Amino acid sequence: MKKKFFFTILFFANISFAQIPEIIETDPSTIYWENQSTVDLQQLNIIRALDYSSVDFHLKIYLHVLRRADGSGGQSVDNVNRMLQILYEDFDPLGINFVNRYNSINYIDNDLYYVDPLTYYPTIFNTYSHTNGIDIYLMI
């Protein structure tokens, strides 16, 4: 029996031109990105000139699963873990690593959001978004 799993992933990285990432080097082979509130053109030029071929990037992610108000529906923990494993395996060879900020899943239990996420996505994203990472919203 063939298992199918259908999911929709919406990636939203809250990035604006006013927020340029700051590089924090904890060791020579790793760069961590944090938000910086002002634009520093000299720092931006330094970032652009760096050779990233031997550097690992660690990107913060926040996981959100839309479910019905009673907690039913949505993606199971096993499905979320499988999706993350695929994400990790696909990007690891490129030196891109994803870090689940709180090592947890934020469950959004709301019938309206679950049934019609396209209508309510502005509210969902404004309520549950983060400015220092990539928000991943999972739904069926």
C-alpha cells in the first residue's frame, strides 16, 4: 500500500530592506545571522565580498501547524519530523542548516484558519510571525 502525504508549506521569511543580517562568527567555519536594525553599507560590502564556499549557514526556523479548534487535523509530529528530515538532507550538502528555534511546534488551533487559510493568511502571518527567522506554516 502506497502512502501519500499531502501538505502545503508556506515559507515566509520576514525580511525587509531595513533589516540587514549581522554576521556573528563563533568559529571560523560557521556564520550565524541575526537581525540588525540599521543599514551599514560598509558591512554589507564586507558580507558580499566573503567567500562562503567553506562556511555553514545556520538559519532559524519556527514551525507552525494549523489544526481545528479541537486540536484535530493538521500534520502529525511524525509527518513534521519527516518533512524536516527531507529539508535537512536537501540543504545540508550546500552548507545550509536549519535550527528549530525552540525545538518545538506551535499549534494554531482555529477552525477558521484551518478551513480557509488563504482568506486568513494575513492575520495568521501577522499574529504568529517572527522577525529573526523563517516561519514555516504547515497545513493540509
